[in-house]
Amino acid sequence: MSDSTELIIRHAEILNPNGRLERGDVAIAEGKIQQVGSQLSQEASFEINGEGLTLLPGVIDPQVHFREPGLEHKEDLFTAGCACARGGVTSFLEMPNTRPPTIDQAAMDDKLRRAAEKCLVNYGFFVGATGDNLDALETVHPTCGIKIFMGSAHGALLVSQEEQLDPIFARGNRLIAVHAEDQARIVERKKQFQGATDPATHSQIQDNQAALNATQLALKLSKRYQRRLHILHVSTAEEADLLREDKPSWVTAEVTPQHLFLNTDAYQSIGTFAQMNPPLRSRHDNEVLWQALCDGIFDFVATDHAPHTLEEKGKGYPHAPSGMPGVETSLALMLTQAKAGHCTIAQVSNWMSAAPAKAYRIPNKGAIAPGHDADLVLVDLNHYYPVRREDIVSKCGWSPFEGWNLTGWPQTTIVGGQVAYHQRQLFTEVRGKPLRFDAG
């Protein structure tokens, strides 16, 4: 065994699959966790001292927009992969609203090729529904699922009418993930607020009711066909209450750090940098969403990383695009909550690793156990450091959480047994692998 061991992490506080933190070592070989125990005797070609640090499964971010192909001035698969590694994200699931959109096998093959060439972390991609690509939705492979934009989209990817949505839910059995906003209500309310230049108007146009309407419709269709449904970035107290009362066993839901920790007050301090879809809500919504997460109403946390350049965000409302980056700060934001006693480290790891792996049927991820993939992150829970613009690796170069003092920052990120990030240095020759989606 000792001859084949390539990497050992020693003296770390390890989050075991049972949820307990126990000091020990982890041996890695051929991209897999080989052994977990105290004071492992074997030697390795490379050792990392985890003294004073906590070892967690790598984060799986199940909702990102990495902008390649077609919008690489905002982000690309290389810069996004670097940002992931800095944030402890070892795998991601990316959305189809690129240019061209990922709506057929050729577009999927192109994304997979690009990722294989340049991405530091593991990758998977959604196929996008257009309303007239029903065959592709069930044949394009490999894919984690079907993405439907019920609102806040333009062109072919907007599928907002029940008569368009019904045949997608009726046919096949792949997971359907929905951006749930009522497009008709948004269009109508835009007329009411025409000429407004205050970015806070964004949360009034795309209001709580618009989100609730679409989530109710998605649930109705899911129940009609018992179709596997995932509700992306739930943002309102009303949706949380609905899911608390009516969430079938085949439905999952997620929440973002932005909707947990930012609210409409942020428009006053950071303007259009607080603009995203679905929009930020009230402090009351923050509180209800957090309680729903802790109670298991929401299954996991995703970032909806959707970067835009400083120049684009500086255009003012309503001309600035919606979206904000998140992969570099999500783990530290959540671990800061754990340190404050609002949840446990085991809960954070479940929300950000094990639960996404289970929902998307990604085998051998989300736990520190022999035979699992060696996707790991060593974090420092003993010191606090601020989010600073000059540290951001994402091509967009900013964060809505600038100035926030956080703990749990990654010190080392390991992808498939390879060190992709260590002590503020990125190892850009590392490459992730395509994710598998099965029942394993």
C-alpha cells in the first residue's frame, strides 16, 4: 500500500461521514481516498500538514453560469475553474444560457471539450429546454438534467407557458431544474415601473408573487406526472412556506448565500451589484429561508455564480445586467455561520457536498471515506479574513460580499487527488474530469 500512496494529509481535523470531527490522516492514491485513520504509517511522495485545519469534502456547486462559449469577456471555464479552486469548489454543474445555448448534442460536446482542455475542477452541464427540442432533452448526454427558464430569460430558452411546459414534464424521466419566476407577471409589472432608475425597483418588478406563481406551477406539473423536480434558488418566504406544506418526495430545492445573507438594503450600499434574478428580498425572507434550510425544507446550497464585468454593472438601472459571482465566497460564508453557532459544520458540508451529489446521482462524491474520489478542501476555521476585491480570481473582479469578515477560507483544494490550490497559489496545470450521473 505504501508504494502506491501519492499524497497524505496529516494531523487534520477530519469531517467523517458520521458528521463527527476527528483528528487524523488521509492517504490518497490514483485519485481516490485510500485510507482514513489516526497516524497512518505509510509514506507518500507528497505530504500536507493539516495541523490546525479542518478537512471537508470538496464543494459541489450545482448551479453556476461560467459564460463559455460566447460571453468569455465576463468569465471562461479556465478563470471560473480557478475561482472554484480558491473557494473550495471541486465540482460544478453549469447552466445552458451560453452563446450558443446548450440545447443539443453538438453544443454539449463542445462544452465538454472546452472544459477538458482548461478546467481545474470537475464539471457537468445542463441541457436547456426551448419548447421545441423535446427529443434532445432526453438524448443529449452526459447531462445532470434539464434546465427550464420559466422567467427572467430571453429568446429560445424562455419557456413560460403551461402548454409549453406540460410536454416537457410529461415525457422522459430526467431531473428538471426550474428557474421559477412568472414571466407574464414580470412583463406586466415592468410597465408599471417604466422609467424607474432605482435598482431597488428590480425587487418590486420581479416580486415575491412572481416567484410563488411559477413555483406553484412547477409543483403542479411535477405532481401531475410524478416528475423529478428541482427548484433552483428559492428566494421568498412564501415559497419556503409552500414547500414546507407541500413538497413531494421526488422534489428538491436549493437556496443561495445571496438570498440567505443579502436583502433589499444592499441596493443602498452596492447599487446594481446587488441586482440578480430572482432578486434579493426582505430581511424577513432571509430569516424564513434560513430556517427552512436548517429544517431540511431546502436540500442544498448553490451559488448561481453569474458574473458580469465592472463596466457592465456600472451602467446603472435598468441597463445593468442581473447576476453576481459566488464560488469563491460560498463555503467561507456558510462556515462563518457555523462558527457563529447558527448551524453545524456537518450541516454545511451536507448542504454543499453530500446532498448535491445525492440529488444529481453523482457517485463517489461528498464524503471522506475510502473509495471515494479525493475531492477535498482544507479550511482554516481559526482565523477571519475580509473579502477583498484584489483577491478575487473570477474574471469579473468583484464580489457582493466585499468587506465581509469570514472564516473557513480554503487553504488547500484537492481535485481528484491533485493539489489545485495551496496557500494562495493556484496550480493551473491541474485538470478536472467530467462528472458521472447515475445511481451509483
